[in-house]
Amino acid sequence: MSTPPAASEYRRREQSITLSPLQEQLEAGSAGGEDQTQELLTLNFGPHHPATHGVLRLLVTLRGEVVHDIKPIVGYVHTGIEKTAEDKSYWKVIPVIERMDYLAYHFNALAYIGAVEQLAEVVVPTRAEYLRVIHLELNRIMSHLVWLGTSALDLGAISMFWYCFREREQILDLFEFSTGQRMHTRYFQIGGVAEDIPAGWAQKLREFVKRMPNSLDQYGDILNSNEIVLQRLRGTCPLDSETLLSLGVTGPLLRAAGNPWDLRKAAPYSAYADFDFKIPVGTVGDNYDRYAVRMAEMYESVKIIDQALAGLPEGPYITTDRKVALPPRHELATSMEALIHHFKLVTEGLRVPPGEYYNAIEGPRGELGCFVRSDGSSKPARVHMRDPSFVNLQAFSRMAEGAYIADMIATLAMLDPILGGIDR
Amino acid sequence: MEVKREPIDAHALRVRHQTARQLLRGGEIEGLTPAIELERNEDFELERHVEERVLTTTLDKAVAWARSNSFFPATFGLACCAIEMMSIVAARVDVARFGFEAFRASPRQADLLILSGRVSIKMAPIVRRIYDQMLEPKWAISMGACCSSMGVFNNYSLVPADKFMPIDVHVPGCPPRPEALMHGVLKLRKMVQDHPDMGWRERYDAVGTEETLRGA
Amino acid sequence: MPDATGLELIRQELGDAALDTSFLHERAVLEVRAERVRDVLAALRLKGYAFLASLHGVDYYPHEPRLGVLYELLDMARVDRISVKVRVSSERPLLDSIVPDGEGPDGEGDGHVGWPAANFQEREVYDMFGVVFRDHPDLRRILMPEDYEGNPQRRDFPVGGEPIVFTYNESPVLEGSE
């Protein structure tokens, strides 16, 4: 880092009439050996900026146009979700916890619900697991579509935004059909899913599955061999797999660097062991690999949905354990026990035996973990979400060191940070 | 306020209008051929006839009409509601139909702040600063439950937007559907059209607090 | 997950650094002394648990020592998870940070390789619980504003929020806010 010149030097230069202070500085400083022609400039990419995905504040130290160091400052959308979750009963935590990583709401819900189900030792019926997998993979595709649309917007390929959101609307139509809400659906419940799929949903999903690969082909045609995309993404900001692992990075970023770590294959949860799909892996770990890995993941997700829909078994959609899940409405008229269970569940909530559990699933951005500590009452004593974007952001500075500002923006887009998850 | 496209005989129209008024007042007209005979019910139709064909308005209303049809929203997506705000720019619920698709990145060029998402206490001063940097006339829509009230999260870290800035329209929902946000924006448009002098200064009794640049 | 016997073997190897083990729902939790956390993590890293999946805090109020920090380690080769739990009291919430590399044997440090993944996560525990991590490269509040007072995630910190106005408390609430 160069030292700024003394005040007397400034005064002398102010009074001089030379029009080339840089030349002067060069002559004065060439004997010193230190590169005095450039100072470090610290620029604030404020929380309100069109290129930061959400309210991320970056203090970027620049040497000319080359990035020297990046300090991310987060916390601008900190919502106190974990504290609110301690105040509500287990069932009511689900809508709160869903709003953490707001593009992967089913994943948030499953991470939390999986932990509670382990603590309460609840068995989830297979039909519910398959429905969960379908919704999770639809959510993964939707999250990647938003990523693709906004990243292409950052790079300048503005029309991709409309194409991606067109597909996203189709997915949200499916969500609305089955769950009633477009976002934050509260569909996953402890013990299964909230409701069975309505008639006609499977047909609509089948049509979507048939159409989606063609749309993905379209996006690939537009972007994959595009000259500008190649120049901006290929070879920029690579980071190798060991450094990423030491920084705690998982997900498409790690897979782009060549490490095929995916919790869906390594430690299968829910019904993923029943499906046949591949894990796309990159080679170099530069921005183009990160982009290509996510594009390929969308194809694989469509395959999973296809298999899950084809193999959807009959059965209950939520556990029959009445201490955990609400009884069906028609039973309330005839069974006293059902009435009592309903009353207890709605007013007090379910009681979970004391214990601690950390449940990790593979979210669209990496390992999404949820730590739940229960003290035997009907409210959790601690809920902590290990969000992948929070940990992945630590690698951003290492990735963008030595790159131009434009490459830094492209890297931020390929990093896919979701500030709701980072700040919780 | 549309102008019909048939050719207008302006002179004849003026004459008809004048004579109609005079007849209504009960006077006699001199020097006019009795061919201009007006039916009684035609007198009342005439006003409407004229108004339909000629753009008559005050300057205020015209300016309000122009302003309301060209909001420039500032890109201010905070959290989940931002995704639904992006959805109104997308093709299904197309905000460009109404002329609002020009989202400006700089608050100096924007006049509508769509606060979409949860405002944490760390972010509140920044939101206020962005709002202050916008030039008059400016409006604010609070989108979603979190900034209108506290929303799902009623805790230490959130601030409802009403506490630090004046909001014109609150759009409830968590997140509000794109159609709901569109409804909110159109409501604001109607508010601005109908009340050209409406501004937060009138509502909050802060008239006289405008700052003007000195000199220049 | 190391099964119960594997966990006991690990505990024996660690000697007096380990305080307690628990094996619940097929997850191994190892409770260790606060001052030995770096050594324990280094030993587990040699065993293969080289990935720090999560570092989070828990408040065990009213049981003392109150503040707990959990380190979730993952062995990617064998797909094993183990949790290391450390508890410190709220009067003296000091822990060694695992972020920096320890210096070599001739330096002052313990020679253990650091875990850079813990950087933001230790800052979050500092912010939310008040646990001070010694030698952390940049210990500042990360989620709350820099000048905030209090540690929100502690159990005795109130949830806060605005009072909800119903008909029965409309006058007191609205008058109080004027």
C-alpha cells in the first residue's frame, strides 16, 4: 500500500504550474521503488445498488480498476427470524422460517421440519416424501431461473429476465394450484404435507415437465456460446476446490470447482434415494463453470420431477400420528379423541421431547442446515439456520481479488447470494 | 377527455353554443336566421357535446394526469416482496402497459419509492436517506405486510415504514400478488389524478417545509 | 455419523479435553472444555472431519454455563458428522477463535491450521450472544448495527416489536405512542 505524500508536497504541487503531476510523481517516486502512481481507493457499493442482489453493502478497495480487497457488510435485512421462532409453537414456526431464504422457501421449511421430525421421531409417509421432492425440485428450478434472469440482467442480456420469469410464472401457477400461495406456501408440515394434490395438478405438471427442457434449450442457445457471456464469464475469478472447502463453501460453487459434493447423493434425505439423476460438475471453477453447473442442474431437476410424478405412490399425505398432525376434518364430528387432539395441537402445539439436532439438506445455493434445540415444551428453545449464502459470501473476497470491477459484478451474480438467508 | 376524430365546424359550433346560452337565459336573438332552432333538450346535450369533443381542463389537472401516468419507480427491493415486484415488470403482469417500467437506479431520477420488503433497524436510516434524495413530487408505496405493519415478524429488528417516512399507499400481503401490487400502484395513480395538490406535506401539515436552492 | 462406540473411542483419545458425549438420533455430540477447542478440532481434522459445516451459538439459560457454541464438523469422504459443543458462562464469555492459523512450534501459537469458514459465523455468535472470540481477525457486529447494545439471541433479551392494537387496548397503545 502506498503512503500518501506529505502536506507540504500537496502545497508545492498546488502551486506548481505543471500540467502533469503524474509525470512528476513518477520522477519523484521512481527512486523509491514503491509504486506511488496509484493509491488505494475504497468504494462503497451501498446497500441500495442495482447490481448487488438485495441489500448487500460492499466496501471495495480498488487499485485503479483492479479489486484489491472486498469487505461485505451485511445485516441490512436482519429480521430476527431465529428469535421470533423461539416465541412460537413448532407448527407456527414454519411460516416464519420459510421467509428466510426467500427463493428457496420449501427448502427452509424442510430443513426445519426434518430436524423436528428427527427429534419427535415422526415417520413421514412415502407419498408425502414424493410430493415434497416434487415441490423441492420445482423450487430449485424456480430459484435458478430467478438467478439466471437477474444475472443475465447484470451482465447486460436484459431480455433473459423476461424469458426466465415467464417460466417462473408457470411454476408459481403450479404452486398456487397445489398449495394456494405463490410464494411462502406453508405447504410442508411436520409429518408430511398440508394437503394432497388436487385433481388436474398432475396433468399440469406433466405438461410443464414436457415443456421445460425446450425452454432450457432456448436459454442455452441464447447464452451458452454468446461472445459477450464467454468473454465476461470464461476464465474470470476462478477459485480452487481446496480453498472453497476451507472457506466452508458448498453447492453449485463447489461443484463448479470440480468437487461433486451434493447431499442429495451423499447423504440422501427424504425420497432422493429413489431417483436417478446426475450431479453436474465443472472443471476450472471460474464464473462460466458456475453458470453451466446451474443450467445443467435445472435439467436434472426436471428429470427428478418426472420420475417422482411417475412413481407417486398412493397413501396418506401426512402422518397419522394425531399427536403431531391435525386429524382430518370429518373425524372431528365423530371422534372425541380427534377433537381433543385437534384442540391441543391448535392451541398449544405439539410437544417435542428434549434434544438437539442439526439437519442438513441440499438447497439451491449449498448446504442448508437447521439446528433445533427443544427443551420438552411446545416451543423450540433454539432454531438456527445455517444458510449457504452466509458462508459462501466469505469466499467472495478471495474470488474477486485481482479482477476488474466488471468481473467482480459478474462474480457476485454467479455467487447467487440471497440476502434474506445471509441476514436472517 | 378524448378528442373525437370527426371534422368540427368550429364556427357553427360556437354560434350554436352562444345562441343556446342566450335562449336559456330567456332572451331574444337579433340578426339570426330562425333556421337555428334548438330543441329544449338539445341545450343540455350541448355542454356534454362540447366537452366530449374539446379538451377542456385546468393546468393542474393536466399536470397531474401526466405525472400519474409516468411514475418512475426507484429500484428498492429489500426482501421477498422484491421478487414479486420483479414479477410486475415481467411479462404476465406487465407494468409497462401503464408506463411505469422505467425503474430508475438513482433516487434523484425517481419519483415513486416502492418499499418492498422488511425494513430492519440497520436499513431504516438508509431508506430515509434515499427518500430524502428523491425530488418533489414523490410518493411512496409500502408493499407487503412487513413494512406496512410489522408483518409476520413482530420483533426487535424491524421498523414499520410509517415510523420514519410518509407512505401514500399500503399494499397488504405476504408477499402481495403482482396483481395486488398493480392494484396498489393504480390506486396511487388514481389518487394523484384526482387530487393534484395531494402530497404528504398537506396530509402531515408540513406545508412550508420545502427547501429551495439559493442563487442560480 | 460415528456410531456410539466410535464416539467413545474419540473421547478416549482426546483425554481430559472431552467432558461428555451424547449420541442421540444417530448424531454424535462431543462436549469439550472451552480452552481446548482448537486442539480438539485439530485432532478431529486429522481424523478426517475437515469441513466446518456450521458454527452456531445456543443459550442454555437457566442452566449454567449458559452460552454454548456448537461446531458441526463433516467428514466428506465417509459422510460422517460430529458436533463439538463448548459451553462458557455469561460472566466470562471468552473463547479462542478457530479462524486464525496458529503459529509454528517456535512461535506463540499452537501450530494448528485455521478454519476460515468460521469467520462470519463467529462474528454472528459474538453479535447475537456476546461470546468474545480471542484473536479473531475482525470481531465486529455483523447483523445488528455497529452501535447496538445487547445480544438479541440471549433468552433473557425480549422479543420486542410493536404492540398490536386490538379494540381492548386501542386507547392505551395509541396514547402511549403519541
